[in-house]
Amino acid sequence: MIGVAGCGRMGAPMLRALIRAGFPAKGFDIAPKSDADVAAFADGLETLITVVRDTAQTDQVLFGIQALVQTPTLRRIIVSSTLSPRYVADLRACVPEHIILIDAPMSGAQIAVENSTLSFMLGDTDADLDTAHPLFDAMGAHFHRMGEFGTGMQAKVLNNLLAASSTAMTRMVLDWADDAGLNETDFLNLVHTSSGQNWLASGMDTIEFARAGHMDDNSIGILVKDVDSALDALPPDADTALPRAVRDVIRHLKPRP
């Protein structure tokens, strides 16, 4: 049995994709109504996919209130949340050796998960990833094997740092374009076919958070968390001025009509 912990904006469609592909799968809310909910989810659980928000919720699911790492039948944990690479690397020492650990954060926003076209960044041995590939194939379209356990998450936070940077700059440039009297559609069409092209600008009408303002619990807020995760794993002598400036811009984003 496959279990998806964290059935929100990304986890719920991932669960639906697994079920459509014929896998025996069930979902779990990290705020269950009773202990019976946890017991029902853990019953027969062999593969756990975590898609919760952050390290605190991951700890809750694995070691805390739910303590699913203690499930006798559990044989594989796939970490698909975006977390600090340092935290992920430390998981191996906390999880029993008989349980396979794969870090498999994904990219593509809600539109990609709804269409089962996610891009997965994978960290673990080729043998373990070969065995798990049918699961990823049900949910995604692009699979990037980055190396040993933990490298997938390192690649993910660096990718998201680029996404955060383009988000901050695109939103600022669009405000300036408004002030200059440029038509948004015409300007975005120009950007899409020119040197300023980027994921957010090309997806303003399809990415669900493209026009959102910052809130701690929305996708713009998650970008702030992702920048923090990247900063947590940078080399000790790295220049962090630009990532910190990007984070500050995102924290002050207002909704865009």
C-alpha cells in the first residue's frame, strides 16, 4: 500500500494520479480527526510519500504525533516536500536502515501535478530509483537523477532559488511596465519570445500563484521558505546578499490584478 501524507494543493492530485495508474494508494491529512485515522493510514503501509509543508510537519509525520516511521510494514519513504538539504541528509541517521529513503522533490506547480507532468529531482541509488520509477512515472514526465540520497533536494532548492529570483524580478518589472503604460499581454508576449523569457512570465495565466501577494501559508510564502532552505545549504563563504534581497522582495509582494 502507498500512502501520501499531506494531501493539499500538490499531494491530493499526486494521490489521484497514483490511483488512476492502478496503484493501491490512500491519503492522509496531517491534522487527523482521531488516532483511528492514523491507524487506518498506517495499516499495511509499505511506501510513504511525504508532501507536507516543512521540516516541522515532516518531523510530525515521521517521528512525532503520527510516528509513521515506526510502522512495521513500512519499507520505503519518498520525501517530496521541499526542505533544507541539511535536514534531509540527517534523516538517514534517524530512519531505520531497512527503510529505503529517496529524496524526490518536484517542480511544475499545480498545473503540472494536475496533468501528471511534474519534474522530479531524485536522490538515491539507481537500483532503488529503478524500483520506484513506476510511481514517479504515474505522477510526472521529467526525471532527473542527481546522485546519492540528498542530492535531489540540493538540486531542488537551487532550482527554486532561481524560480524565486525570476518571480521577484518579473513582478517588479510588470509593475514598472504598468507605470509606463505598457499593455500587460503585449509585454508578456514580447518577454516570452525574447531574452527576458522565464517560467513565471510565460505562465502568468496558468501558474496558480503568479498574481498572488505574499501570505505565510500560500505558494508565495512557500517561496520564502524555499529561499531559506537554499541559504541553509550554501557553502560557508557564499555571498548571500542577492538571495536575501530576493527573499525580501517576495515578502512584500502585493496581489496583482
